[in-house]
Amino acid sequence: KEKHKILHRLLQNSS
Amino acid sequence: TLLLGAEPEKVCAMPDPALPDSDIKALTTLCDLADRELVLNISWAKHIPGFSSLCLSDQMSLLQSAWMEILILRVAFRSLLCEDKLVFAEDYIMDAEQAKSAGLLELHKVILQLVRRYRSMRLEREEFVTLKAIALANSDSMHIEDVEAVQGLQDSLHEALLDYECVHHREDPRRTGKLIMTLPLLRQTSAKAVQHFCSIKQDGRVPMHKLFLELLEANV
């Protein structure tokens, strides 16, 4: 998950 | 109706006027455009009914497998009215000559093959947005945790397409199947595109933004 930081963050905050 | 409303707005390529035309400039412009579209596409995904109820790791797995298919399908739909050219953005339309000078002729040809297929079917916007959601749900990631939930999402989007065709295309009961049958070519085209941009990343001459790099590496 660390490697995919940006995707993880974008999925979390655009909800 | 929800998917039509969720469709991201147009993005402009805005090639850097200060840079002289070159293959590096063309590739830099395309990678920059793709990176900005990816941000919109991730937000779009969250508006697909059912997608946000998947667990976060499955949301990530689907996007990591389907992101290039989604980008290419948007290019294909934008290019429907433009014979033999690819409309990457309203301000960035590429013909075969430009594609060749950017080292993208092969990719240009296969994406145009997809465009011709959709043009001959007269693909409609409602079908385009539903097919794009299906491509995401059907992206065959190997890391899905809740297979049943993803299957449920595939089923509901498949149902939506069947419903639409049953009402708007009574004359062709096989139209849903014909649309689904374009997905293998989309998958193949996407795989070629990812491979090509991975090799461009290797030679390191084209600057790439972090999200684009992250998703490029996710497929390796």
C-alpha cells in the first residue's frame, strides 16, 4: 500500500 | 443516468509553447494530460453506483488494472467524429504523421481500430459511460479480496447496459453483446500502451508525474 500512496489518498479523500 | 452525470469534464492538453516540437515534447504533453485525467477518473470511479462500497484495496486493484483502458476508451469516444485522427484533447488532435514522429504510430493504429469499431456501431454516450464502468469492474485484477462483491458490481453494470439496450435498441437484441465484444481489443490496446510507456519511462527522457508513474509501476 505504501507504494501506491497517491491512489490510496485520492480514493480516500474524494469520497 | 448516474453514470452520465458522473462523467468527468473535458481536459486540455496545453502543450508548452516554449518547447520546440519534438517526440519528447509530444510524449511529455501526453503523459502530463494522462496524469491530470487520472485524477478525474479516480474521482469518477467513486461515483459509479456500488464502487465505493467495495473495500478500499479492491477499489485500488480495479483501478490499477483498468486505468489505461479507461483513458483509451475516453480517447476513442472523443475521436468518433474525427476520421483517422486521435482526439487526446480538444487542443491536442494527433494524425498518423504526428504519431509517427512521436514514436506512437503502432499505438495510434490500434486505437484507431477501436475507434472504427465504435464508429461503425454508432456508439452512444450512454453506452460509452456504461461500457467504461464495465471495463473498470471487469478488469481481471489478480488481487481482488472480495470476489463476490466485484462480481455484484459487474452484474449491476451489465444489467444497466442490458436495460438501456432493451429500451433504446429493440431493433438489435445482440447490441449489448457486440459492445461487450469490444472489450478484448480495448484490453489488448491498453496492454500495448502500458508496455510502450514503461519503455519510455525506462529511457528516462520524458518527465512523468507521480500518479502516472505510480499506476504505470502498478501494472509491472
